[in-house]
Amino acid sequence: MSTVAITKCEDYTPSKVLKAVKEAVDLLGGMDKFVRPGHKVLLKPNLLSPRPPESAVCTHPAVVEAIVSLASAAGGSCSIGDSPSVGGETPEGFERLLRVSGMKDVMDRTGATALRFDDAGTEREVPEAKVFRRLLLADALSETDLLVNIPKFKTHELTLFTGAVKNLFGCVPGRRKVEFHLQAGSDPDTFAQVLVDILRAVRPGLSIMDGIVGMDGQGPSAGRRRSFGLILASADPVALDTVACIVAGVDPMGIPTLRFASEQGVGTADPAGIEIVGAQAEDVRIANFLLPPRSDLVSRLPKPLYRMLRNQLVQSPAFAVEKCSICGLCIETCPTRAISRNEDRLRINYSECIRCYCCQEVCPEEAIYLRMGRLRNSLEAALAFRRRIKRLLNREASG
């Protein structure tokens, strides 16, 4: 039986955050259960790119500072580390990311140190992995006594939901993450399996989710900022994400990472195997939570037909020209080099685009949006019409 704690926190006032985080951890047995005197504690927040705390893109520094305070009080020595999609390529870039995200202030106040995961990594064998049997992982992970995973409560265009499991993708240093996207291509299930394989190798001792202000819709960076008012915590990252989905009114088995992890025994995604302590899910339910458009229809197509019609079926990135500053981050980030500069605007070669949506993740101007293929729009409209007719016929029959 996995345990997930839920506590309420209405905003990022430091005293309120510390109280909510402490209550959540105490419901799991207290920080002393996880941290022993002298332990090296590595905190892994979601530091997607250099975004300020109010953007709701990165884990809020107030949550990280609360965890540092509790771990330090238990006798731990704390570090904060990540390999972000943008900002970790150079020490100077990583320093800027820490400053913009508010993490530098946390370290200045608490004495926590910074660990840039891109500095050193080692290939590790993962015998039960389904996609990559060898994974390059940050050396910092093997040099710590406790990994505290600190995800953000958000949606994600490729994985639908990004939480504790997806946050561990940042444990892969640098450009190796690009190889994973290339391997997965535009198949969300393959990428989800890569994430489960990473979870097999990287087992955080504690996961604490920043759900005070989160994001739905076209996350992880261009969605709607929403106040959820929650902190969630668990020793099981799969159970943590499962409960977050339940709170959001989302079927956990509809999230490939959770379904695969559950089927393969890597974590608990069955609500019957999860004990919720603190606030109950029904009391903190999030109304009108929006997932990115689902790909269920596409996933049922035969692979040859899907490959033939892909450009017309899946969502494709496009530029909102009036917002684009032509900074070039999307060009640098694109795994297949499908984006190019053409005079005063950027263009996408859709025959090369694998629909990983990394470009949208890193765009600082939110100038990249996702548009549905024409055939998919027509199919979705036809299905919606069929559902309306079916409801009308049922209503007539019951009347």
C-alpha cells in the first residue's frame, strides 16, 4: 500500500508553504524518516527553462526552500540540481537559470549548493528496461543519500500529464535527452516507456509536488496558470501522480506513464492500493481541468496508415508570428533540426518534425502553439456529431 499526503496551501507566502510542506511530510512519518544526520540530500525541482516563479513553469522557490529547511533541520546537507531543457548547456547559462527561477536566492538564504547535472554523467545498466538497457544518468544521483523529487502540477503535450515521473527526465544530462526524443519519434507511448525505464534506475526516496499554482491545457509552458492550492507528497512517485490525476478528474490509466509503470510493477497507479492522508481527493477536486487534446483516435490506427497520414492527424507546432522574437532557442532545441531561420521569420519542416513539442516547451515568448491536422479536425467533428445524435436518440427513446 502506497501513501500519498495532501495538504492545502492558498499561496506562496513562505510561512504558509513551510507549514503545508511540513504537514504533508509529517503525514508520511516526518522528515526524520527520510533524512538522517549527515545525509547528503539532493533536491530535484522542475527547472524547465529560465522562467520567473510567477510563470508557473518551474517549481516555485518557496516550496524548494521549505524542503531545504526541513531536511537541514533533520541533519541533512542539501544540494539543488537539474539538467534543464534550456539553460544547462553552459555553467553561465545554468547560473542564469538559477537566478531567474529564484533558486539562487534560496541557496543564498539556506546554504544549499548547486549541482549542474550536465557536468558529469555515467552509463548505467537497467536490465528490465524496455527501450534503453543502458541509460546515461547524472553522477550526482549516485553521490547522494536521498533524492527528493519536486515536480510541478502541470499538463504536457506529449505525455498529457507531467508530474513526479516525468520530472525525473531531468536526471539525464544534456543532449542525451535528444536521443530519447529521436527514439520515441512522435509515439507518446514509446516516450512514456522511456520515462518508466528512467524511474526504474532513479528511485527518489521522497516526492513533493508543487500544486499551489499549476498549469493545465497546453502545458508544460504555454498552458493556463491556475491556482490549485495544494501540496502533495509520497515516497511513491507513481502513486503521487495518480492522486494528482484523481484530484484533477483525470483517469490515471489514461496517462501512459502511469499505466505502464503500474503494469510493470514500478509503482502503484491502482487507487485501491493507495492510502490518501490529510485532505481527501473529493474535497480538493479541481474543476474544469483541461488536458491537452488526446491522441486516442490516432493510437487506434494501423501503423502504416498512421505514418501515411501523420501530418494530417497529429498536432503540429506553429508560430504566432506577432509574439516571436526570433531568439533561436527552438532551433537549438529541436532534436531533428526541423526549424530554420528564413529571413525575418522561423519555419518548420514538417516532414522532419517528430512532434516532440520541445520547441513549445522552451519558447520564452509562448509564441509556439499547437494546431490540429485538418483530417483530425474533420474526424473529431464527425465523432462529436455522432455523439450528439446518439444522445438525442437515447433521449427520444427514454421519453
